[in-house]
Amino acid sequence: MAQTNRRTSRRSIYLKLRQMVLTLELPPGAALSENELAASLGVSRTPVRESLILLAQDGLVQIFPKIGSFVSRVDPAQVADAQFLREAVELASLDALPSELDHSVITELRDNLARQQRPGLGLEEFFELDEAFHQGLMRLSGHGNVWTTVAAAKGHLDRARRLGLHENVSPAVFADQHREIFDAVVGGDLASARTAMRTHLRAVFSDIERIRAHSPELFATGSSSVPVRRNVVVWE
């Protein structure tokens, strides 16, 4: 029982820290203190240390011996890989749509789109609706369970998308793109749905270039930079 509780604790801490990284609460490049994280989460250092190792395996944390642990900076190459995977899966999902769409899922998607247009919608609320919308489209094709695999592979992509949302005054442009995709799907216009989906998913690349122009410190460079411990730890 004790071993089970330990695994459960580690899992919950890992998921909490992962969410903090993905939502940018722990921003790219941030130094991570095991003591401070343990205190803020009300746990010992052990599950925090184990969770950081798991996050390092996910590519979301970097651990440098004798220097410290840091949130990985957003890697455009990993963003591109995740986007490639996501686009391939979602376009294949559109190709697999049946001639008769599930009316209950269509109703859920209509409600989702209406909530995306709600005035004063927070960015994290919109992000959750965005995720649910795309998963809903995959459910229409009978492949909703594949979303779990896609979600696990897109940590760097999700951070880039959130950075893009923070750059925009309103997420309305993305909501409009969702509506365009949905209308094409419901109207049986697969070619238009594919084109709109591809444009929508590739918008992250222009977001990265725009953000990197004024905040390059958020992104990994081609060379493997390592932080240096002086009086304080700095990136070079």
C-alpha cells in the first residue's frame, strides 16, 4: 500500500508540474528549486526530484549536474515535429469521417464553438475548449482515443501555442478558424475542411517567428547552450 501511495504521489506531482510548465506558470528557461517546489506543493523533495526526471524524459526540463534544473526553452524543431504528427493525424481523421455524422458529437461541437465566442473568455479556458474541439472532430471519425497519444507528444507545441495566444489581443481569430473547419465538415466539403485545418494548425509557425523576434530567450538555439553558475545562474 505504501508503495502504491508513493507512485500515486509521484504521478500527481509530475502531472501538476507538467501542467505548470505547459501553461507557462513555469516559463521557458526558469530555474527550478526542488526545495521551493516541494514547499509550494506541500510534499517532500523526493517526489519533486523524481517528477523532474520524468519531465526531463519528456523534454520539458533540463537537468545540469552541479548547476541545477531548468524548464526547457521552447525548441522550434520539436514544435515542428509535434505539429507534423498532429497535422498528419488530424487530416487523416477528416479523411475517415463517415457519411453519417454522430449527432450527439455535432451538438457538443456546436456548444463548444458557442462557448469559444463568449466575451471575456480567459486564455486557459479557450485553450481547453480548443483541445476539446479538436478531440471532438477526431471522435466524429471514430478515433477520439488517438488524441491521448497526440497530446503526450506536443508539450513544446502547446507552449508555443500558448505563447501565441498571449501575443494576440483576442483568441477570436482561432475561434473563427474552428467555425470554418466545422462548417466545412458538416457541409460535407472535405477539401475545404482539410485546407482550413492545415492553415489553422500551421499558424503556430508564424507565431514562433514573431515572438522569437522580441523574446529570443524563450527559445532553444541550434547550439546546445548550458547555463553557467556565477553569483547567479545565467544562460549563455
